[in-house]
Amino acid sequence: MADRNDEEEARRILERVDRESDMAAPVARMARRARDHFSAAEADPDDRIEIWGTRIGRALALAIVLLILWTFFQYLLRGG
């Protein structure tokens, strides 16, 4: 009985190592974190105002950062 449990545990560990060693795993994890961040996954699901306020605020923040970066690169390309 203990041998069977050990084999199952070893199989689970090997599968986990295989999943974590996959080169696409960090990219998938980063994409999942970004999706959860912009969809306000951590907000109270019963409070729709908080969810939408968080989503709108984060979308506006992203738009502002992109605008600042675009303006900065335009400035650099014009030669200061």
C-alpha cells in the first residue's frame, strides 16, 4: 500500500516538475496574472461598482502610461 502511494506521489511530483520546467509556463503565468489584474479578479464579486471602478481605473492607467511612452519616443525620434 505504501509503495502505491509513493508511486502516485512520485508521478505527481514528476508531472509538476514537467509543467513548471516548460518554457511557456512563465509566459502563461504572466498572461494569467495580467488578465486577473485588469479584470479585477481580487475585488469583491458581490460589489459590481468596485469591480467596474477597478477595471476602469486600471484601463485608464494603462492608457496614460502608453500615451506617456508614445510621447517620450516621439520626443526622442525628433532629436530633443
